[in-house]
Amino acid sequence: MLPSSLCIHFVAKGWSEIAFHEPAGAGKLSRASIGNTLTGDLTGDGVLEYLLSYPRKAGGDVAFMGYERITGKIAEYEGSFVLRHDGLFSSTAGVSGTLSIEPDSGTGDFSGWSGRGKIQAKAGEHGGIYALQLSQTHTE
């Protein structure tokens, strides 16, 4: 039986960021492509795209949103699903935000999944934790 909650540890194995709008006197907008290695309750990989909004003044919190295709295994079960990220990066507090599984994004044993959770990462580290509560854990 698939679990009702997941604690997934992520480590960024690659980060490529490109600014796409940098008007004078305003914060830049950029896009980041990230590859994650996942361990814990689920083992696998994540392919993540973020849009980031930087503040006008350097050092302020950076807002981000994005989508990550997670592909992996939980015991003998395997498949993929899309995780939506909404959050803030602080140079002192790290990363915090909300996560939600996109409806009808699951494949394989993870089809039919829905759920919500949180992302947390400490400042200065290249990884953190996804804590997810699954509201539906059936397979089709």
C-alpha cells in the first residue's frame, strides 16, 4: 500500500539561471532550470523550472514559483507526478513555501495522486525537504 505522507530529501545537482527582464531601478525576473536528486520516502530525480522575482534592493527575499516533474520509486511502486512550488528564498532564513501535486499529473503507480505540503531548506545549503500529505493514494 502506498503511504499517506512522504518526507523527501532533495539535493540540487544542477542550477542554471538566466535573467529575462532587468529594467533599471527594478528587481530582475529570471528563470532557473534545476535538477534534483531525491532520497527518503521516495528515491529518484526531479526536473524543476522556476520563475523568480528579485526585489529592487539586493539582499531581500526572492519570490519563486515553478513546476517539478518527480520520477521515482517508493518500495516496489514507481511512476512520476508534477509538483507545483510557491515560495520565498531568504539569504538568512533559507527557502520556505507550499507544494501541491498537480491534478491528473501522475503516471504509473502514482496516477490518481493529489496532495499538498511544504518545502524547507536552510540558508547556504543546496538541498532541503519536501513534506507531502497525500489526500488520495490509489492507483488506476
